[in-house]
Amino acid sequence: MNAPADRMENPPAAAYDAGGVWALVVCLCGVALAAGLGALAAGSGWRAQLAETNFQSNMIRLADYRHGPRPHAVLIGTSLSGRLLPGYFREAGMEVANLGLDGAMVVTGMEIALSRPDPALVWLVETRTLGQEAGANDAQLLAALDDFSFWLGARFPALQASARPSSILYTRMKAAKDRRTGGRPGAAPASPGTSAPVASPVDTSFPPATERVLAQARAAGVRVIFVHLPDGRRVADSQPPAHAIAAAEARGFGWLDVPKLMSEAGVETAYTDGLHLAAPAAANAARLIAQELRSDAGRP
Amino acid sequence: MLFNSWVFLAFLAVVFALYYGVIGRLPWRGMAQVLFLVAASLVFYAYENPWLLILLGTSLLINGLGTRLLISESPGQGQRRRVLAALVILNLAGIAFFKYASLLANTLLPGTALDGLLPMLHDIPLPIGISFYTFEGLSIVIDAYQRRVKGFEPFRQDIREGKEWRFQSRIWLFMTFFPHLVAGPIVRAHDFVHQIGHKRLREIDWAGAVRCLITGFFLKMVCADNLKEATALIDPPHFEGLSSLTLLALLYGFSFQIFADFAGYSLIAMGLARLFGYQFCINFNFPYLSASLTEFWTRWHISLSTWLRDYLYIPLGGSRRGAARTYVNLFLVMFLGGLWHGAAWSYAVWGTAHGIGLAVERALRGPDGRPKPRAGGGLKRWLGIFITFNVVSLLWLLFKLPDFSDVLAYVKALGRGTGGIAPQTAYLLAVFSAPVILYHAWGGAGAFRERVRQRAGTRVIRLVEGVLLAVLLFLILTNSGSPGAFIYFQF
């Protein structure tokens, strides 16, 4: 082995004259910048709605739900639900929070929804991963709720995920791209009708953790509505999962088939990546869900 | 206890306040400060698992008493040699049992003998920091045996004055000082011991400490912790469906992540040490500016590479015993250096691959093996930097994917030639790799920097640096990634 370069000694302390004042000013400026961003975010609503990582996207939704005012309804689900931003519902005249968690399971979203002392009155529960059990990502999210940083974020908006400069930039770039391209149309199914409802008896049970949270929600007076969202197909080809329909009926929950609503309204889906709704289609879906909620449809 | 946790921040605040505000005002404050730092370091170490103190305490005891024996004048050379051999064996036995027992059993024992043994071996916990404090223990006993090392005068003075406790407390602080205890840098006794003494608040190098801390926390919390969200895609089975372009971008991203993670840790350690009046040698010197693997190992994890050079390569004969022996030494040192990182053959292969690279470069350089003087810039150097970065990045796969079949599958997928990258991944990698690239660009622009410094003057430079550090602090506060442990904690 060749000898590494001479070990470099750190500069002597004497070289840093008046270093203490300089260091203090540097730190104060850094904190002041962060406080300025917080004030800007709080005052102008200049905040991120999406983030470049799944974890931060989820933290934005968690913080909005936990720290914000009590919403009328909450949409709980996966990244498919995550595209139906609260702003789209607001434009349709309804306050719907979003707990569409990237890379996490619906059961975790429901647990988080219940973690508020005054949970939303209506839960729109996406059916896609409803029967699946929580994993490592879910544990990380639940741990983040108990972290001191999350508590601090409630008091200092600059420390929330929605104030991350890189996420604000990402949200703006993504919105601009969505406006420019409008998304891609849904794909034809590989084997049409494979997930159509079946006549034979269907198992309506869920894993114990899901059953427990649903029971707690019911006990808390929450109205639960299962929601089937577009999942990469054209609306006319989309088939709601028989298991979820049967489970909703068995429990007396409501049921919303969004692709069907879109099809009836003559609205076509468009996707960014073949699975997630592009912004215009997501806004349409949110509008139709809001209309249904207002008309009290979906009530069993 | 993680440096990037709230618990550590509280710990640091309390220790700092007591160190200068209370302990530093006692009548026997020099010794008291040392013992207090040792106690605080043990609390830091034992926070997650107090049982680990037994192992660390044993190491302190063995190396403390052993160094005392070796440094004194009374025993003869034969006895000293036996003492050194015993100390080396004891140090290595500890790390062999706790870190390599499972690997050794898997490799050396027949399958049937493993049935009852393996579950037990797998249950042996890996004591955090054992690789680091074992190497520090070895360095102090070998230095003491050799007697020729500079910087040991404080030890000899303690012995002359009969101050055994002061002697031992110096060794304890050297081995346990919490900034370097769990993930280095691997401090050497002759760099550290002479610094031990009474420290005053007014003597703190605040500018240096803040510079190291902000840069270190930025590299770790903003760059590495955000990049890790993207590089998680390297893990199987996620990488299997990705395009070649994405795989290449992820590979580069992981290179930047591992640098930001470990160099960040080292800088934080340096900054923390300065808060308590101590200085560590630098551990990273812009490693991705290396134009060869030989140069890379003079810039990456410098405290490890110099340790391996001084305590393994040179004692093995270095390059003084002919070409064949030199190559064998290179292989052996890099093989063991690879295994030091973890108890898996992938680490050994990683080290050996670097060893092969070093040997090839040495062979190409000619009979004397000395590096030819390089020009500061030029196309050849840039080409060297590009090739070295790609080789180093490719070899990091062995760190990320312990299973060889996954490494081969990844490399095969890299060669598929399919294009396209998801915008989210591209954005994530570009935004959080950029600071690491700029950091290296800054490091590579030494002559330009010096010209600017001369023209603008120290005051302007300090102003610009202050603004830059304030922005980095702002980003630490607002743009950190999901908190995670340091990659080198597992070693």
C-alpha cells in the first residue's frame, strides 16, 4: 500500500479570532432564515402539497390532518388517494383531508385518522390495500407521529414537511408538468373482467388490526365509506373488487365506485405513470366524490 | 445515541454546561474534566444497551494496564514482547468473537456441526463501535511497545510522578471520548494524548466547531438522509424492473450518499471534539477527486488507511521486500481492511477488488512503484477521476447488496442499455447529490480559491462563508430527510 498523504492537522485555534461572534451570527442567520420561511409559509400558503420522497409526502399529509382544523371527511388510502389533494375538494366546496399514504397500508391511515381526539366524521377508505397488514414503512410513519420533531412542527410551521424548500419546488415543477402534458390515458385491461364481482359467497373478513380499527371508528361515530379509485385502466374497464363490496355491505358501510361515477359523468382518466391520476383527472375524481357526499349517496 | 437525535442534543447541552460551568471550576479541574468526559462518554455508549459497557470496560482495563506495563522501563524485551502478543490476541479475540464468530463458523465448520451452533452465533449482538475502539486499543499498545512514538511524553510524565490514575484516565479518555467512540475517526494516541488537560470556555475554537458541525449535519441530514430514500431502490427486488439509466443514477447516488453519511459523521465528530477543546485529524479529503485508487485511499477514511499502513502493511514488510511480497501485502491488507467493515464475504471481496486495483496501478507505475508527479489539471487527470469514481461506485454495490447474485444481476441490468428515469427519482438524486458534487468542486478548486482569497481579502471570504453556512443551517432545519442511523454504525 502506498503511503497516504500526510495527515492534515486542523488549523490552530488561534487562527479563528473573534470566531465566537462570527459563529453566533452564522447560527442566528440560519435560524432567522428558517423563521422567515415559516412566516412566509403561514402567511401566504406557499407550501408543498407533494414531496420528492414517499416519507415526506406522507409527513405533509399527517401534519395537515393532525395539526389542521377538524375536517368534515378524510380520504384514507394509498398513493392513489394521495393524488386527490384537499385543494381539489375545497374547489368543490368540501373540506376533505388526505391520508393517502405512499408506500403504506390503509390500516395505518385509519390508525392515524383515529389518533386525533376529534377524528373526521366521514372516512373515505380506499379499498386497494384494505386487506393487507402493516409493514416497515407503516411502523416508520407511526414512530414519526411520536417524534419530537413532529410535535415541534405543530408549533413552528417552518419545521413541517410542507415547508421543505425542495418539496415546494417539486410541487411546483410537478404541477407545471401536469398542466403541460395532462397525463396519459388509461390502459385497456389485459384480461377484461377478471376482477368483476362474483356471485359465489365472498370472504368479508379483514386482518385483525383492520377489524379493530374499523370497530373503533364505528364506536367513535365515524361514517365509513369504502371507495374504489381508478387504478390505471380506462374508467369503462375498471371493475370494483367484489371482496370490498361484500365487506361494505356486511358491515353496513357505504360504497363509492369512482370509475363508474367518472364513466357516467363522461370524464376519462389520465395517468402520470400508468397508475396514479394526473392532476386534471384527480381534480375531476375529487369533484365527483364531493358531489356524491353532498347528495348523501353511498349511504347503505 | 445518534448524533442526529434530540436525545443527543439534550445530552450534549447538559454535558457541555457541566463540563465548563461546574467541573471546570473545581480545584482539581483538569483531572475532573477528564473523568467527567469519560463518564459522559460511557453514558453515551450505554444509552441503548448498558450491557455493552462490560465489553468496553474490559477493553479499557486490558489496554490501560497493558500500556502501563509496556511503557515502563522495568520489564525486559522478551517479556514486553510476550505482553504485546497477549494484548494483541485479547483485542483480536474480542472482535473475532463478537463480530466474526458466525462467519468463521459458517466457513470453517462442516454443515452438520452448525445445526445447534448457528442460531446461537447469530444471536451474539454486534457491540456498536467495537471495530473502532479495538483498533484504537491496538494502536496504543503497539505504540507503547515501540517506545519511539512521539506524543507519549504525557504518559511518561505520569509514570515519573507516580500518578497512576492520571495515566489511566488519559487512556480511558483516548479510547472512549464520545465524538469518535462508535464510528471513528480512528484516533491515534500520539495525536490525542498531549491535548488532554484543563479546558476553558474562552479557548473554544467556535468558528472551527460551527464550521464542522454545520457542514457535517448538512451532509448527513440533508444529503445522505434524503438520498437514502432514492437508493432504497437498489435493494432487491426493486432494482429488477428499472432501466439502465436509473440503475446508473442510483449507483452514483449511493456513492454520494455513503460519502455524505460517513464524511458527515466525521465532521460532526470533529466539531463536537472542538467544543470540548480537542482536535481530530481530518478523515476525508474530497475522495471523489481521486485520479486513481491509490490516491483514493489517501483521501477516503484516512484514519483507517493510515492505521492499516502503520500497523499492518509496514510490519508485513510494506514494499521493501520485493515486488511479489509487495503485491501479497497489498492484497492481504485490503482483504483484511474489507473484512474490518463487516462479517460477510462481500466486504472481503470489496477490499480485495480494491487491492487488485492498487496492485495493477502499482505495476503500471513502473519498477519503483512510486506515483509519478501529476499536473494539477489536464484531460488525463479528469479521465482518471472519471474512471476512479466509476470503479469505486461500482464496488460500493458490494456494500449495498451483500448477496453476490444480486450484485451480478444489478451489473447485468446496468448493461441492458434501456433508458428513461422516473422524474421523481431523477429530481431526488439530482437535488441531493448536487451539494456533494459542489463540495468536491470546491475542494478541487484549490488554486482558484487561493486567488479569490488573495483578491477579496479575509473579511469578504469570511462573510461569504458565513452566509453559506447560514443557508446550510437553514436547510438542516427545514429540509432534512427521514432520520436514520449512520451507515458506518454497523461496522
